[in-house]
Amino acid sequence: MHNSNKINIQFAQLKSISTLSNKKAQGGDITMIFAFMFLLIIIGTGIVAGLASFFGAEYDYRKIDAQLLNYKITKCLQENKINFDQEPELIKQQIYEKCQLNKNSLEQNFYLKIQIPDKPTIKLGRGDNTQCELQKLNTNFPVCIDHTLTINNQQITIQSGSKLKTQTKIT
């Protein structure tokens, strides 16, 4: 029995030595937790910033919409022959058909004015030139784009505007 007590004491001493050596090696693991937490904070901040910029932004499409409408009307007038000697209602109907414009969308969200000297002015949509000028003072008014072109020695002035102030990004 005396030998077994000695063995137990030696075993206990070895056990305490091994736990001391393990505690010394854990210092590196403890210091690495700060680097790990720093990386988690950086990655988390990046994810939150990315999601906020993607889902939180609203875009102002008015200028781009006005430019696209102006381009589409300009191209349509150059490629199609529209008789401007008719009644204004017939001219409007021709513009809707030949330029392939959606009447409901144009009437609700856009403004279009086509002016030819010595001819009646054609107005499509809601709005007028005054609202276009007021946009410089108040951002809630439509953004308008003016363009002048010459077809058959006639100078045609096109003014297009958009009232679609903001749209949320659709995912």
C-alpha cells in the first residue's frame, strides 16, 4: 500500500504539472479572441451598410424619364410622318398611335408639349410650362427637358417632363 500511495502522489504531481503547462499555452488563444471579435465587427458593419444602401435608397427618375420621353418623341417625329395641319385631337391620336405611347401613363405621370410655329401647340399629359420653371425653386415639381429639331424646314420644339419623383427599388 505504501507503493500505491507513492504512485498516487507522483501521478497527482504529474497531473498538476500538465495543467500548468496547458494554462501557459492558452494565452495565445485568449489574445486571438480580440482579433476575432474585431473581424466580426468589421464584417457585421459591412453587411449592415450593404443592406441599408441596397434596400433603403429611393431614386429620383424624373430627369431620366423626361429625357427618354423626349428622345422617343424626337425619334418618332423624325421617322413617322405626322400631319400637323389637322385638329389638335387628331394630332394627339396620331402621336399616341405612331409613337406607341401609353395614354394612361402619359396622362398621369408625364407632360409633353410639341410646338411648331404657326400651328396649334399640342399638349399631352398634365402640367404646363410654369410647373417646369418652378422645378428650379421647388424640387416637388416635374423635371422638364427641352429639345429643338428641324423637320421639313419646320422648327419643332419638344418639351417633356416627368412627375415621378421617387420610386423605391424593386427587388
